[in-house]
Amino acid sequence: RSMAFTSINTSDAGVYQCNAVISIPEISVTVSSSDSHDLIVQLPEPAVAITREPASGALYVGTQVTFTCTSELMEYLSANVPLKIEFTWSRVDKNISRNTITVKNNPSDRPSYTSTLNISPLSVEDSADYVCQAKLAPVSPVQYIRASTAELSEIITVEALPPPSITITSEGPSIAGQSYTLSCSVSVVDGLAVAPLVTWVDSSQQTNDSVSLNLMFSPLTTPDAGTYQCVSVITIEEISVHVNNSANETITVQVPAPTVTITTASSGDDLYAGTSLNLTCSYELDAAVNTADVAVATEWTVVGYLLSDMLYVVVYDGGTVVNIRPLSTNSSGVYVCSVVANPSSPFITGASNNSSQNINVEDLPPPNVTVETAAFTSEGEPFTLTCVADVVAGLVQLPTIAWSSSDGTVVENGTGTRLNMTFPSSDTGPYACKVLISIPAQSEVKAMNTITITLDNIDIGAVIELVYRNTSNTSGTIAWYMYAPEAIATVVLGYEVELVTLVDYNVVSELLLESSVLGRDGVLFYEIDKLEIFVPYNVCVTPVGVHNKGERDCLVFFSKEGEPSVAPKNVRIIRSRDRKSMNVSWTQLTLMEARAFITEYSISYKTARSSRRQQTTPVVHKAPADSSSAVVDGLDPSADYLVSLSAATSVGLGPASPTMSPIDPPQVTDHPKEQTNVAPGSDVSFSVTATGTAP
């Protein structure tokens, strides 16, 4: 008989035996026979599929490729006998041996088996037909099961690596002092195993510090001007690949407009013909501009005025100075200073700017001419007249001064603003002083003053440095000086000396002293005695000439000083509304009461016993000698105070006023508000009346 297998499986593999037995019981005969057969199961070829990543497109040197080989294990085959799928990768032309190629198989406990072949980085030599062989076999060897294999291949062609594509863009204005960025965009083939190296090189072939895609200038300066090259290099050491490319970009730096200012310097606020003027044109370049990269030129132009020899230009580092001397009314106009920064490199763009100043020159006014006479003279002695020309400050050419007599004869002339003329006093009569000033583009400016000399119009003047020096408590010396002491004995006849007490204003002494008995080494003095101590005196000295008197000079003094004899009177103390301060007022002491010159007023105060915080030591507030009131701050609002006042001289402190307590200010109550409507444009007046009792 036969045994049929409808579907061979791995479990059917093995040895099959057929036994045949003939049995005849009647005669007790049994005959048997057997035969065996080996059933070897051949495993079917596994289904193999190959995929590639990238799936399409050209493959370039330096990129990578990954092959994935997939085979599915049919579960029914391994129901009784565990099976596995093993993969083997090979090249048609040679073995796979390079260390840049890796093979990875997935775990074997899955029905779907995969294996990957990765080649990174690719080289031209990797162009080939790659074969994936899948072998289906038992996990453990089985005698009656035969393994099977299947393979599939994939052909790749590796092309040479193209150089990187470079694009340079800029961001920001190319103005010195501003931020500016050059960006180098590098494009390479997809999947490149290494990143390209970017290097910036300037026009001098110096490698820039930047090795990034962006070259930043913060800020951009004129030395940065020039051509920059972005170099991109791809190096793959494993496969000895070196590819590069470059692109250029030129930076033309714009110089910012320089700051230009004009300042004027003259002898006065107003400009007059005959004076001079300095116009200073100052410029300042931006800090991002290197002075070696530009040449700065300044140029002056004048609107409505022709440049002439009167215009002097001085150039200095940072500007120019224009000196116009002497000025005339034709000098009026608008002065323009133009500053041009010329570049020294073709990669730098220059700039210019200007500033203007309006100049208005007025006609020179006539000088003010005055005549001064000598301080002292007498009949028969020479005297001096001085012609003084008061002119505007800063004249380039000094005025000409001429003295002439009544008949027009010039007796003295010269240049300057003062001219002296000395002649005997017997030459009395009228004299004229004429001042002339020559100004370009203006008629001659002149002025004149006359004086008629007589002996009684000579100004003697006043004594100087009048002082009192005490020799005892009741006597002393009054001393003074006189102008031109060498002429005192002949010019001044003597001095009127008047001594008055300031107590009752009685004249103590009044006499005429001859100068001949007072002179001693230029110092004039008068000794007085029988003075009272602590009494203020007023002494006046007047020089006396032949025909007139000089000016009177007075001095107040004490023969002996002391401390005040009385306390200040009419003391009034009012507390502030917040009680943190008080106002103290008084009547100043007279000189007789003070018995010397007051040096200060002393306000002494302390808290009263009724206060919670009592002061044991008074606080002293000092007020100036010429004051009659003072404000004392820093008081405790919750405390009451006791206050007294005294005056002080250089000798000491006088008696204090009676102790007083400050009074609070009068209270002011609110008055009902009144509203009155008035028409626009009408007159309105207000009156306020305050009533109350004075403190």
C-alpha cells in the first residue's frame, strides 16, 4: 500500500519503514518482511528583496549608501523545526574588505529578517554590483532537512564629488561705524559624510580669524575695506578626497560725513570795523575712520565777500583757523567751511560736510575822548593833561592822538589810547585832544575833546589809607598817605582834620594843619590825646590846595574797645507753625552800646523744664554782625524752649537778654469761599483784610 503527503513540511522529514506480515493461524505460520526510506525535505528558496537609501539619484564621493536586504520566514515551515535566515553580502568583482563598510543583521527571533550594508564615505572605487544572499536553514542542523539559498544584486555607480557651491550675501549698510556682516552660503551634495570647512581670506591674503559662515564687523572700519574671499574645503581623509571652491566679495566702506563746527573768537560780542575776528573750523571724523585711510581737506568760501589779503588761513590737525584783520563792513557775509574726506583706497568712498556762520560787521563808532588832569599842581609848577581814547576792544591799528593849542598848533602827538602832555601851569587856556582811527572801507573815524586849563579846576583828590593807631587807651595817631608824596610840600597847603564823637556828635577837634609840618617819609600823621575809652569817634581829613579843596575821607575808631554794655533790645521770638524752627529778631546795638565793633550775635536756647526731654546744656546759634534776625532750625516740635540773646565784640560777649519762650504764630481760620462770574476782558480787583491781635 502507499502513504501520501499532501503538503510536505519540515516535520515530515525522517526515515519511513514499511512492514509486511503474513499470518496463517490454522497452521501457525507467520511470515514478515520490512523496508525503509529516507524522506529528505528540501527547504524552499527564501524570497529576497533589496532596497537602497537614497533610493534614487546619483551617488557622489563622500556621501553614503545603505542597502537593506529583506527576507520573510514562512511560519508554517518552522512549526516543528526552528528555522533561521542568514545573510551574506558580496561584490561581484571582489571581496568587501574596506573598514568604511559595515553590515548589520537584525535579531533572529522575528519572522521578517533584514540585513543592512552601509558604505560611508563612498569613493569612486565603491562602484560595483553588490549581492545579498539569503540562506534558509534550521537553527540547529537536521539530518533530513536541506537548506536553500537565494540572492539578489544591486548595481551602484559613484560619481566624483562636485565642488561646493558658494554664495556671498551682505547685511547692513557698508558705512564706517555701523554693524556689517558678510554671509557665506555653502551648498554641498546631500548626505555628505563631513561638513565643509569655511575660511575667510582678505585682500592681503591674510586668513581672517573667522572660520564660520558669517564674517561680522562690529563696527565696520575703513581698514576693513577691500576684497574678501570665502573658501570652502571638503576633506575626507579616509578616501583621500580634497575638494574646494571659493567666491569673492568686495566691501566698499562709506566714510560718514564729518562733524563740522564753526566757532568765533573776537574781542567783544559785537563786531566792528577795525577789529579782528578768528573763525575756527573744527571737524571730527567718526571713530571708525582711520586717519591714514583718508586725507582731509578744508576749504573756506564766503558768500557776498571777495577773499583778499586780509584773510589768513592757518591749518592745524583737526581744522583750520581763519583770521580776518582788520575787519571792515565789506567783511560781512556768510562764511562756509567745507570739509572733504578724500579716500586713499579705491575700496573707500569719501564724504563731505560743511557749516556756515553769518558775520555782521558794523561801522566803528567814534571813540569816547576824555581828559584827565594831574592830581595836584600849583601856580608855577608843571602839570600834566592826559587824553584818554575809549575805543572798542581789539582794534588792529591803534588810534592816533594829537594835542593842539588854541591856535591849532599840535604840541604833542602819538599812537595808543592815552597821551600825556606836560607844560607849565602858567600856560593856561584851551587845549584840544583829537583822536583819529583809519579803517578800511570806512571814512576816517575821529573825535575830539577840549579843556580850558585854569588853576582852580585842578582836582587835588583825596587822602588814601586813612588809619588810627592807638598809643595808649586815651591817645593815638591818625595817619594817611597822599598821591605824589614828593609834591605834597609845594602842591597841598595843608589838611583839615575834624574829630567828632558819635555819642553826641560834638566836634572834639577841628583845625588846619600845614603839610610842611606833617610830612615824614611820605606818611602824614596827626597825634590826638584825651580820648575817652569805649567811645566811638569819627575823624575826617580833607586836603586843602591853593584854590580849592580835595575830597573828604573819614574813619570811625575806638581808642579802646570793650564788650557790649547792654543786651540787644526788642527781642521777639516766634515759633513756626510746625514748631520745628523759630524766628528771632532784635534791634541792633549802637556803637556806643557795643563799645566796639560787633562781631556776631549769639542766640542761646534750651528746653524748658516742662519738656519731656530737657536739655541741661544750652545750644548756641550765631548770627552775623550786620543781622537783626535769624532762623533757628532743628527744634523738637513737642518741646518748649527758653531763649536769650547777646552781642559779642572782639573783646568778649555782652550781657544776655531776659530769657523768653517763643510764642506760637497766630491761628488763621478759613474764610468762606466766594465765587464771582466776570465777563472776559473786564477788570477785576481783590482785597484781603486780616484781623487779629499781634503777638
